[in-house]
Amino acid sequence: MTLADSAWAQAEQTRIFKRFQSAFVEYDVIVYPYAFPRALSALLKYSRNTALDVRYHPNAMLKLAPFLWRYWRNSHPSRHAVIARWYATLIEHCVTEHRLLAAG
């Protein structure tokens, strides 16, 4: 890596960080419910149980199947959007309550 490459990478990282930070000017927390993956490629990736963001115990899959089915069904984009709006109200209330607790 050249010095110019390193300087460019540092400047790019700073630009990305500043853009990310600007999202918190109006909001100090951004929470969005994670949707169950629907793409076959993602499902195959997770089926190998080697991903860092999703781990599971194969022995538990049969017991978890009903929950996972409902999670997958409710992760359809139209359903997920509705659920995310419902969660937003709950999350907003939680943030307000946590601010009060933090203030002492």
C-alpha cells in the first residue's frame, strides 16, 4: 500500500464516519427490527452455520421451527414494514424512559 493509498483510505474513512454521525443529529438511536433472510443465497449461507451474525444449534432446529416459520412469514417486506412501524412506537417510548433513568 502506498502512502497515497493510505491517505485516501483515511480520508474516505473519515468521510464515511462523518456521514454516519450526521444520522444522529436528530436521532440518538436508530433501531430497526432485523428481518429473517428471504434470499436463497442468504439462507444457504446461514445453513452452513459459519456466519458471524447468525449461529444456531442444529439440535434445536426442530423445536424452533414454528417460531422460525412465523419469523420468516412476518419478514415479508409488506408485513415487516408494518411491524417496524409498530416497533418504532415502542422503541421511542423505551428511549424516552431510558433518558429519564439515565438523568437520575
